[in-house]
Amino acid sequence: NMQENYVYVSGNAETREGKQFIKLPTANISDGHIHIKYDSSENKFKIAAYAPTVLNERQLQLSSGGNVHWYDLSAESRMLLNGNTMVIFSSML
């Protein structure tokens, strides 16, 4: 459940706290593995990957530091993190 305009999806080793951190019960994904934001100017959700991520069967280019690659998230999206953790994104937009 996304309660902020910007969230980080991490594994259970994530030490940061707050509503913007979604911690999955696995050690198989990185801290801040993916970032998801709501872009109000486009009325869309977007995703940036900082570790291996497949979005709807498409490998995403990795972001690093200030070099961020944003991709649109469709209303129903499947993300495979590190080849072994599935995250399903669903939006009511």
C-alpha cells in the first residue's frame, strides 16, 4: 500500500524507517532495490531500478547515483527482482 509520493522497495536488511520504505521479507533483494514515484504532472507512476529488475518481461536499465532511468508503470505491473522475488503493482489511476 503506497502512502507516499515516493517509495523505496527493499529487502529485510533495510535499516531506514518510515512510510516511504516498503520492506519485503527477503534477504534476496538490495536496500532501495527499486524506487517508485507518483508523477502528478503526468498522472503516472514511475519506477527506477538500482539492482536487477524485470518489469513486465522487460529488463530495466540500472540507475546509479544521479543517473536515474525512470520507466512508466502500467496500472497492473509485475516486477521480478534479482530473478527470484515477484512484486505486483496495481494502481487505481
